[in-house]
Amino acid sequence: MSAFFAIVKLTLRDARRSNIFRLLLGFLLLSAFLPMFVEGSGGGMRGNIQVMISYSLGAISFILVISTVWLSSLVMTQDVENYQLHMVVSKPVSRINIFLAKYCSVVLIHAVLLLIAGSVAFGLVVWKFNTAAAEAEKNDDWARKNEVERIKNEVMVGRRVFLPKPPDTQKLTDEALKRKMAELQQEGRGVTAEALEMEDEIRKSYSEEMMRKRSAVLYGDYGSWEFENMPENLKEPIYLRYRFYIGKVDSEAQRPSLGVWEVYLTTVNQNKDGETSQEDYIRSWVKLPPRDDYAGEFHEITFPEGDKIIDPEHNTVSLRYLNADPEKAQAFFQAEDGPQLLIKVTGFTGNFVRGLLVILLLLMVYGGISCAAASAFSMPTAIFVVLSYMFLGSVAPLIKTTSQLRDATEYTGYWIGEVVMKVVAPLQDFDVSQKLAGGELVEFSFMGGLILWHFLLQACPFIVLGGYLYWRRELGLVIRK
């Protein structure tokens, strides 16, 4: 192990003395400072702080991953091309040790850079928030105080997200098929090849129609959602976050729209012995004050006593929205826009640290893949291969969206995208900037999924292959030109 640590130490020392290291550090610090001068949507303090978080972390992670690809390719090839490795392997040092030491060195270097840049970005966000809070308190500005309180509860926090229960598509589709097959039998057609072919068409069309109806809320009608597995004995507030579109799902030409949220409350009456029975649960829909929300933007409603809206018997929350639009237009709720329930789990510091750990995992994945590529190719070729790998990961999800089309060529593209996604680790899967800017908790389960799928199942096979190729590489074929 002494040889391993010696190689790590030498690599770190060379990197620290390099002008590239200082230049990279300068770019990272600049990427942390620049978002301070960018205004968010609406120009409010909340939007500005969200821009600082999302832009700074996005820029830091992008710069570091590009640097990881470049430095990994450099440290793995320069010793070979400069004939330094020829002398090292003449000693009792395993090439596997050399490969792993250089990989760990690259990760450590970028971990230090990530820590420095992340600390600066975190400090700037906290400083800007504290400055805004101090100014609001000093000027006794009621509107400003409300905005500061909103930022504290919606941005400077880590809140667990609860999504509504999805519809039982299988059950609804089976019911529709049963009715259709009964109609075919009444017509005397029975279960023919035509009927079997029609079965597949009914499944597709009914699923699409059901999702459309679930998204759209007609004028004067209700959209309903149920949330399961809510926490017991909750002491924290519950936040309802949602965004809807009016008339059509388009960010343009949106306007205010009137609506009424209702919550299904459960009142428990206990008998003299302090026990409850099924008859003691009294449930009823309770209307919240009407809201004239601007469509196309996110809104939040706070339930200060979160436990009051949770059904104590089933640990569920039921909500519905009455569309009372003045122009009688439809309201559209997309699945990714909510409604969602959020409950505080940790503060901003803890959530920010989790975000940095996700970025570090991204660097570990691409550092390993880059070292593997550089163990078989020259530096320019290795960089080109990894950047191509990165590009495939970015476009593969777009190719997969053609699955809803029915052209054979587009289905071929869909399956190509499926295969690519099994091999490639997309950058967007590691993006936590929007989560942090929205106050969403970076879950440990989310991090565990990234470790299992992208690092262990996707990156580690490349790392093992790279170590083998580095071990088997014929150094005599390297000729200085």
C-alpha cells in the first residue's frame, strides 16, 4: 500500500503545482460569484436566491466533470507517452495499483475543488438571505418580511416530497376491454384475430384518454388526488405545491384563474375510555378560501398543523380542486407539476451537503470511465470517446420519447435509446440544482439508486476493464515521435 499512497501523493502534488489547477479554481470561484448578478423570474428575492443556487451548482458540476475527463485522460497517458511508466513498472509495483492510485488522485483533487467552490456558493447564498432578512427587519417592511419567511420555508430547507397515488390503469383498462369484448360477442364476432388486434389498440387509446382526463379539470368540475403513506404523529407543517395551466398546456398567454381547494378532514371522537371505533371517525370536505392564482407559475399553500389533514386511520391526505375559472376554460395539472405535498426533514445546510455528495458521485463515475478510456487510447482519443459517451447519455432520453409514436423507424430509435440508457450514465440523472433551489430533499434513497445503478452497475465494469487493459498494455508499442 505504500506504493499506492506514494503515487497518490505525487499526483496530488503535481496537480497542485500546475497552472491548470489554479486556472480551474479561478473558473469555479467565478461560477459561484456570477449568479449573484443574475435576476430570477419576477425579480424577487426568492427568484434571485433560487437562481444563485441552481446556476452556481449547475456551473460548478459541469466545469468539474469536464475537468475530470481531461485530467483523468492526462494522468493516465502522460506517464506512458513520456516513458516514465517504463521505469515505474520495473519496480515491484503492480499496474493495477498504479491505475487505482491515479483514479483516486483524480477524485481527491476534484473533491477538494468541489468543497472549495461549494463552500463559496453556500456562503454567498446564506449571506444574501441573511442580508435580506436583516434589511426587512431594520426597515420593518411587512411585505419583505413575508418574502423572507417564504424563502426560509420554501427554499432554505430540505423537504420530503410526497406524490399523489397514481391511477390503477391496469384495472381501468381491463374493465374497458371487458366491456368491448362483450360488445363484440353480442355482434357475433367472438374472439377473432381482429378482436385480439383491437385489444391492443383499446389498451393504448384508453390509457392515453385516461391520462388526458386526469390532467384536465373541466369548468365546474373537480380534480381529485390522494396521498398515501403519510408520516404519523407529524409535528411539522405540510406544504401543498402545484402549478396548473389554463386553456392549454403552454407557458405563453397564461392568466390568473379562480379555483377552490378542498381538503378531506377527519375528526376523531373518543369515548370515555379514550378509545375510538370506526363510528367515531367523522370525515367531511372542507373548503379553503378561493384563490386567484396566476396560471403557469408554482404556488404553495401552508397547512400549519399538518397532522390535522392526515387521516389518522389510513395515513392518507385527500385533496380536490374546483375549477371556477371566470372564462369557463379547462385547467390542466401535469404530473410533474403537482400537486405535491412537502414536509421539512432537514435544513438547508444538510440538504446542500447531500447535493455536493451527488456531484462527487458524478465525478467518481466519469473519472472512472475516463481512466478506463485512457488506459486503452491516447489522450485526445480518450477525451473524444468519453465526451461522445456523455453526449449519448444526454440524447438517449429524447430518443425514448418516440415510444408514443407508431412509426417503425421511431420504435427502432426508442429501443436504441433503451439500450443506450442501460450502458450510459446521463449527466441529467445527477442534477440536484433544481431540487435544492426548490427546497426539495435530496433523499438518501435517491443517492443509493445512483450508487447502485450508475456507479456499481455502469461505471465499475468500465473501471475493471480499464484496469485490465492498463495491466495488459504493451509499453514497447509506445514510440515517441
